[in-house]
Amino acid sequence: MTQPPPPPNQPPQGGGFGPPPDQPPQPPTPPAGGSPNLGKGPQPGYGYPQTPPQTPPQAPAAPPTPPSGPPPQQPGYGYPQTPPQPQPGYGYPGQQPGQPGPYGQPAPAYGQPGQPGQPPGYGYPQATVPMQPQPGGPGGGRKINAQLAIIVSAVVAIALIIGGGVWYSKSSDDGGKDDTASSTGGTGGKGGTDEKGGDGGSGAGTEKVPSDPAAKVLFQVPAPPVSKDDSSVVVSGSWLTDTVYAKSGVAEVAGYDPDKGSKKWSVKLAGPVCAASRHVTDDNKTVIIHQPAMPTKAEPSHGCTQVAVLDLDAGKAVWTKTAGDQPINFNNVTISGDTVAAGSTEGGVGFDIAKGDILWSPKATDSCYDAGYGGGEKLVAVRKCGSYDARQLNIQTIDPKSGKVISEYKMAQGIEYAGVVSTNPLVVAADVGDSAGDGSGISDFFSIDNKTGKLLTRISVPGEQFAARCDTITKIENCTGLAVGANRLYIPTEEHEGSGESYSRTNEVVAFDLATGKQTGQRADAGEDYTITPLRMDGGNVIAYKRPPYDKGGQIVSIDGGTFKQTKLLENPATEAVRDVEASMSPDYSEILYSQGHLYMSQVFASEPTSADEKEYLAIGFGTSG
């Protein structure tokens, strides 16, 4: 995975403890492989390195995507084109570089996975959402013109040639503790779990099945005003407790009534949010990083130096701290037990969550540094040693109080970045040899015994076949579109041609065994023109979001961990105004929380509207009646 150039007004890096960041070389991307194997065994040579599998010749590549500006527009399947996407602005510590799609295609249109780290098209016109669904939404079948039919037919023909004419097999086989209220990712909230492992199969989830899954709009939060000098502002971070839905704004975190959307409290910050933990403690505390002052033209960034613990029940900042003689610019932050752990290219620091006392910090003699951490039930560090041309990543399970290493797994030399998907069971993602080729940051998952540091298995997930993604460059714990639990890894496939008419698209969720690395044969189909994305675990079940076609509302489903039977928990209104807002909040670049018949979708960037009559939203809440 190549290091992208810093976004506008990037906080300065370097200084303090440990080596400065470096730029890796950019090796050529290997050719795309064939279709997913839904029953393959683990790859040879689990200690890596190994020779990449040989693949049939790749189809001729399209001209390269221009290095800047919006991607070329591509017509969707019966839906208007996706608008241009602004670049992230101040407070944003780094992002995963976008890549062209398989076979050299430009970035997909609506209904296809977007590029990681990119905000939605803020210039897209959006109507005000009615508080109640309106009857008689538009419907009917799609129409497709001859030119698009020719284009799609050519792409399908290429896919069949490369994939051997078979996309997915249909074999079947059998296949926590709540401590987080998270945005989209491998663990989730109230709902959310950090699973303790197990043998798979049905689990007693806590999510109730409503008598009627039809949802209505509960509330919407208008997008905050943004200065004309800024293309976009980071507003990442959303949390859900029994009494409040909390969401980051511009230099603010606000708490809202989960049913009415009325503002209950607001915590004003000295500067914009840079990063936020998805974890919430048992007493509903979480942590963010923010700048010490608002950016100006003269000084567009003040660095991401402020670590703040927030009490979501009381609606206040418990403490705000810095670390280092020259305050460290932190890239990421998490919580495990009673410890807040923040990582950076200058090293990692542990804070006591109650008072903010520093428990451990980098030493001046350190030749390695903790780039970041995964939290939850355990604390796992991604520790970097060496230069980019001889990088050594060590995955360490550490004691949260002392920082002492409990176990360690040494990844193959040369792997530059890794993301922590789950800490218990321990699963790490990496783009080995920059071979993913799709900007997802994932070519392989590593299942590790965090008691011994032994590698259990390595799971190959070619980027052109699977759709999960990680921002492994700076965020470490920002892996989305997947779930881990009951000794299984659940990930979605990439979109592909469906079985319906009018060139329909669809995908599936499949499961891998974390002990053997083999697929279990289980598969949950999205359905024609839907795209399914795992959000989190609910006991042994998977909670997933189904992004809808242009004329329907999105759904939340529970996938039984044993039978893979889907149960619909919620379905959004299909009215045009509602669909416009929902379409702007794809799971690829938004935060999605679901719990007990309530769905909350929110942006991670805010920008100035492109026209005076344009209406945009920071967040929207949906709820069922029973």
C-alpha cells in the first residue's frame, strides 16, 4: 500500500520521540486474479513471504485515473451519477489512497463500493427529509440505454474470461461482551461486541425482531456551517448509549435524544476533531483527539495534540491532556480497560482514563515506535521498526496498565502497514506487497493467538473479489465492512452481476474460519440490486446493512451465525427525499450504528454547500414502531 500525499492542511508530523515518517517505494500492482473461491484452504507459507499466485492474463487496462480532481463519472444502474467529491480538509490525519476498480475501470457509480476515506458528494442536491414517510414513492423497473448495455456487456465478458466464467460457488456448510457503541467496523455497539471466539454457529443475540420492520425518520441533524476557506472538515465520531446518540461536529461533540433528536448537551472543543475511538466503556466514556485551536489561513493546522475523554452520560469532557515536551501529534486513539492508548509516528502513550495520568510513553532511546493500537477486550499495538525499505512490524498484545508486552507476532519484513480488525480473537489486516490493488488496504488477514503470539492462519482476500477495507496508514483500528466473532471472519464480496434483468448488481457476505483459514461455505446474499455490508456482531449473529437500489429504502438484517438465515430488523422509507439522504451516507465513507430498532447514519466530513438552496445533513435517525 503506497503512502498517499498528505491532504490539505495536514497536521505536521515528526519531532518528539522515535523516527520520523517515511515514504515507501511504489512497486507495480500485480495483475488482477480470478473469481472468489468459496471453499479454498489456507495459503502456503504462513510465515510469509510467498510467491503470489499466478493468475490468467489481465484485461487491457483503461487509461490511468488523473492524479487530482473528481473521478470520471460512470452511469449507475438506473440511478443518477455520483457527484464530485471534495478532498478532506483540516484535522484529517491521513487517508487511504483511492485506486481504480478492477480491470482499470474508473471509480464506480451509485450502488457500488466507494473509495475509502473519501467524503460523499457534498454538491449533490438533497431535499429536506419529511419527518414521516410519504406514500406512493416512485418505483417501477429500470431502463438502460444501448450504449450502457454495450459497456456492461464488455465488462461482463472480460470478467468471465478472467474469472473462468464462474463468479461464486454455492456450497453450504455449518458453520461477548458489550463494551462498545461503534461506527461501522469489526466491533459494534449497544450494539456492539468484542467477541471471545468460539466454534461458530447460532448465538443468542440481544437484538429484538420488531413486529413491523418498517421504519420512519425520527430526526435529522443539519450539517454544521463550514468556512468558505475549507473544502471539508473532519466530523468523525458517533456513539450510542441507552440515553443519548452523540455525534462530532465542527470543534464540538453534541448529544441528542435518541428518539426525538433534540440536543441534550454540547461539549465545545478548542479545535476540530482529528480522530475518535469507536469504543465506549461500561460507564459510557469515550475518547477523541482534536486540535488545540481553530485553523486560520496563516496557520491551517495546529496539530492533533489534544487527547480528551468524554462522559457521554454527563455531556462533559472529563479531562484533556497532551504528552511530550513538544506535544506529540497523535494519529489514532483507543480504549482498553481503564487505559486510553494514543499512537503516532512519534510513539505511543498510555493514559489513565479516570484522571489522565500518563501510564507509559516513548523513551528517548527507542529505536522502534508504536504507530497505533487496537482496543476493546485487549490492547494490541502495531509497533514499527526499521526504515521503509526494511520495515519490521511487530503485533504485540500488551498490558494496558504497564505497557508490558504479553505476546508478539513478527510480520514478514517489508510489510509497511497493518490494521487491527479485532483484539479478541486477534485478527490483523495488511496489504502484502501492495497486492490488493483496489485501495482497500487489505490483501490478507492474519489470525494470531494473542496468548502466545503464534500465527494460526493467514487468509488471502484478493482486492478484486472482496470488499472490506482498512485505513492502515494512520488509523490502525479503522477497518470497516467486516465483522469478527465466534471464531469467524465475516466479509462481503465485491459487487458483481446479479441474476435479474437490466444488468442488476448484487454481492454476498461469506465466512472464514479463523483457525483453519478456510471458507465455511456459508453465504448470505444481498438480493438483486442490494449491497450487503457487515456492521458488527450480535452474540454469534452478524448485524448487516443492505444498501438499496435507487427506488427502495435500506435495510438492517441479522444473519444467523449457524444457518446464515437473514431476519429483517429494519427497512427505511422509500420516498425520494429519504433516499437522497441515505444515498449520501454509504457505509464506505459514513458511520452507521444500529440498536434495538434504531438506525443512525452520519457523515465523517462536512463541507460548505455548493448552493444556497442545498440542504445537507450531518446525521439522520430512523426507528421502527415495535
